[in-house]
Amino acid sequence: MYHNSSQRKFWTFQNEDSLERLRTQANHSFHSKVQASGKFVLMESVFLNAREENVLFKHYEKRLLDFCTVFKPAMPKSVVGTANMYFRRFYLNNSLMEYHPRVIMLTCVYLACKVDEFNVSSSQFVGNLRETTAGQERALEQILEYELLLIQQLNFHLVIHNPYRPLEGLLIDMKVPGVNRSQPLTPLGITCV
């Protein structure tokens, strides 16, 4: 499945340098877009450079993982992995200065819950935010507003092949009584004859 997937075709890169080039290009594109609009006359020091943007990105990536860790009910690891990949993919082609990372972070988690079939209602989702009721309602409006944008920026490639589901399946298979385990497994999970 992975070998024919959109993840392999569009989201697998040769090395870290190609990812850095995309992030830097997104940063420069935002600078150019703001300056070309003519609405704002800003000094260059107002913008984040690529290194500063990366530091801020890492901070919000950590916040995403922390949010998923304390989420009630407990969130499956596959949902956490999917949300993290959405967040990383979104900011490959977009600047943190253009879209607030907190809103995108929450939207990524919310979309991952839907895609990975972790059923939580929208009110239950925002109930995990440490905010007032009005703040939770505002957050929900923002999440729903940015959901389509997120899907578009991911080029509608929503399936994430992460290692959690196959690993869970292997563990379940190991617990099932009556399965013949006398034959050794190879690293690919194929029995040797």
C-alpha cells in the first residue's frame, strides 16, 4: 500500500536539505507577498527569518504533542502521528507568519481525529482546551474555518502511513490464541519455510 501511496509519491523527500529549501522558500514567499501587497510598509526586522520560524515551529509541534497527550478521552498514537504529519506538511509550503500555528495545530488534531476515526464531538474536542466557554467557541469557529484550507494545502492527501496501526495489529496477532507461532517471522513479517 505505501509503495503506491500519495505519501510516498508527494511527501517523501531525498534528504533534510530539500525540506529546508521548501521551508525557506515559504518564508521568502510570505515576505514577498506582504511587500508586494503595498498595504504595509514594514522593515525587514519585523519578519521572522527561516531560523526563527523553525524555532517557533518546533515550539508549536511540542505543544501539539502535549495537547494530544493530555486529551480526554485518551487519543490513539495513530491519531497523534497523523496530526503531527499534517502539521509538518502544512508548514512545508506555508509560513508561520501567514497562518497562526496554534489554530493550524488544533485544526490538524481535529482533522486527524476525523480521518483516523477517533470519534469525538466538536464540543468534546474544544472542551479539552483550557479556556473559557467563549474561548472554546471561538477556537471551534477557527478550527472549522481553517479545516478546508488545511485539506487544500495538504492537496487532499489525508492518508498517513505511520507505524502505529501495523504495530498494534502485530501485537493483537501475537495475543490471539490458536495462531501457529512455530515458524519464525522475518523482518517483513513473512513466515519462513
